[in-house]
Amino acid sequence: MLRCMDAARLDGFLADRDTWRATHCSIGKAMDVIGTRSAVLILREAYYGTTRFDDFAKRVGITEAVAASRLRELTAEGLFERQPYKEPGQRTRYEYVLTEKGRDLLPAVLALMQWGDKYLQGKYGPPIGLADDATGEPVRVEVRSPDREVPLAELRLTPNFTEEDASRP
């Protein structure tokens, strides 16, 4: 069997790609949750400190209807939780605060940012840098083992399921 030099290695029965399908793919399931541009940009704004509905709509540049829909979906998925607040003389409103599940998406969103910085920003470069607050050192997302960065051609995918499970709907 031929193997692409710039592809991950598939172990065990995964190596025969004709015998299994990625029907329960975690990437597909994640995209079902955050697969819209507005959802990812709402997450970006939450990582930058935005919590209020009007601010999400304004900063992302979406209508209130789209902001309401995305925030409702992201909250239902457990990425945000609504917390009440009340300005003096105003009715109670809700802000959207990231949960652990929402904070855990940070590396994925930063990886998209890093890719966009490298391939889409042109001669002016990235508009925003990432640095460790404690040291000031640059921060980047990478695929790592405990000892080193692992390039795609040296990444191995191993099954966490049986061959019989691979054929389930």
C-alpha cells in the first residue's frame, strides 16, 4: 500500500481505509457545535473578555438575531453559561460567561488564528500577537509529544475502537 509522505500514519485496521469510515469523528462533532463563522468569532470575543449580548453582536458585526441564535446554541452546548446582572434602574439582563468546556476550545481557536496569521495576513503580518503574560515570551499552538513538536508525517493515529465498531452507523 502506498503511503503519502505528508500524512499521519494509520495503525492497525485503520491502515486499510476501505474497511472503516470516520462516522463518529470528533472533528465532525465539534464542527456541529462551532461550525459557523459567527460562533467562532463569538468565542474569540469571549476570550478577549466580551460577556454582554450587545457587545458580541457589535464586535462580531452580526445582527442581534444571529447573535441571539449563536449564543443560545453555544449555551445549550455548554460552552457558555448565562449569569444575571442588573444595571441601576434597568431590568435584569444576562451576560455570557465561558465554561470550562468553552475555555477548552481556546487552543483550537488560537490554531485557526495562527494559521490565518501565517497564510492570510500578507505583507503586514499578524494584527495581534500572543505572549505569556508572566514572561512576555511568544506563545504558539503546536502538536506535541512530551518531548518535542510532532510533524504531520510523524503523527500516528491509533484506533480507540474495535474493527466491528468501525462499521456501526
